Amino acid sequence: MTPVMQTITGNRGNCLTAAIASLMERKIEDVDYFFEGVPEGDEDTPEGVKKFSDNFNNFLYKNGYGFIQIEPDNIMETIKGMNGFFIVSGKSPGGYEHAMIYNFAGMVHDPHPTSGGVEPKTILLIYPLFHASQLEYQESLKNIEKGN
């Protein structure tokens, strides 16, 4: 994990992009901006959330990853038994959803310039995908590019 700072703050910030870049050890420019195509003001509408989620899922899938989202009653208790790095999100002091990198001991990287933290709510576990065949994987990528 190589810490990457977000370059956009606020309600349409790119903290999740920075968190994914950190986990993948990439430059932020090499990870999609997940609000792409979400109209201003539609961030919390069902359509806006779906577009953001589709952008996130498509980026992960194209790069050979998937994710599991869990919302345990007590995040700090849950993570004590977890290995590796993962994303924890929740409300920031500014009132926006924010994503950071945690490990079993707690927060290890906050991509926001002020490092204000979050009230932990959700854990995102990013994992590599294993496909039945390379041909099946290539077909799936073609369907994503076609919008299917």
C-alpha cells in the first residue's frame, strides 16, 4: 500500500479513487473518477448512486478485482481479526461520505488533506477475481465496454 492523496474534496471528492490508487499502488490519474457521468446534484439519487456504483464496479472488474461491502455493528471489533489493508468509509467531520485505508490496528491512511477521519460505518474488501477461463474474462470485458 502506497498512500495517495485525493485531489478533489467535498461531496464529489475523489477519496475512493485515492484509496483504490493507494491499495493498487498507482497514481491517482490511473484510477477512474467514479462520479464521471453523475450529474451535479444527483449524487444521492438512485440514478446517481447506480452510475457511481457502476463506474466503481467496472473499474475494479476491468482491473481483475471485485469487492465485498460489509456493515458490522462494531467496525473496530470486526477489524481486529482481519489481515491486510482495506477501505473503511463513513461520515467525515464535514458531513460527507469519506473513504480511508485501515488495517487490523485502525486507520493507516486518510487521503483527505486535513486527515479528519470518519465515523466508521462500512468496510470494503477488495479481492482479486479468478475467472473460469481467460476467454470468459475477455468476453465479459467486451460486454462492459458495450454497456451490457
